[in-house]
Amino acid sequence: MQTGYKVMDIMTNKPVTTSRDITLKDAALLLAKEDVNSLLIVENNQPVGIITDEDIVRKCVALGLDSKKLKVKDIASVDIITISPEKDVYEALRLMREHGIRQLPVVDKQLIGFLTVKDILKIQPDLIDLWMENNEIREESRKMQELERLAEDDGSDNFFSKLKLKTNIFNRKKISKNKK
């Protein structure tokens, strides 16, 4: 499938970049200042990593770590996938879906731009079905992992009893939240 749009037609031409040596606190401030969800880590005009607001929340804040001491290099993703500016937008979305990512650095010998799912969906909203299919698959996978974890042998003979217990606990939490 081709959309007729090339990556270079819709990419951000001046992505927000940072070095790997700034603190997570400074990275969070930069994200807020620039009103973006991710920062590209660049060295010698080459993308070498990416850090997102989710990374900071999940890998630092939620764990109670000090964002003033941790550096971007401590939690950034360094196995990044890039795309050429000449590629069709559909190919970009396919790559994002395949790798479970929401943004792609655009490289033509060096970094020239940045493409996000939001950029794509602004011009091709009908591609949302393709994107959502991947999210639904990931959610189903997460649910199956939870069921498998419940089914692990913990001395209990009855998987369904454990499942019912887990459901009861979940429902109690839900009911107590609703009362508040």
C-alpha cells in the first residue's frame, strides 16, 4: 500500500535534540519547554538514542529514583530504527508497528528530521486502523502474560480458583475507587 506521501513531506524538519549527558530533570524540562514527547540524542549529526516522557516516568519517577542524578544515557533507548526521507509514509507506519515505536528519526547520511505517529495520522487518518491493530495485539499479549503468570505453579492446584481470586481482588479495587 502506498499513501502518495513521502516521509520528507510530513516530517518535523527541526527535531528537538539533546546530549546523552544531561540529567533526566533537565530532559523533562526540555520536553515541557518544547512541548514534545521525545528527545533525540545526537552525536556528530547522527541519532544515537531517544528518550521519551514515558521513559522518564517509568524508568525513573515510578521507581523513586532521583532525576537530578540520573542522566539521559542511563535510561535512553539506543537501538533506534531510522527511515529515509524518500520512503512512503505507509512504510514508516509499518516500521513503527513492527517495532512497537511511535517515532522515527529521518536520516539521509545524517539526521535531517523526525517523524511521529501523530504526524502520519494528521495527513492519513484512515491509517489509524493499522496503528490500532498493533496496540490491540500488544494488549492481548499483556493479558495472556498475566494469565500465564497466574497459571504458574505456586502450590495451588486450581488455576480457575486463582483466576477467580484475582478477579475478585480487581473488582474490589474497582469498587473502592468508585466510592471515592
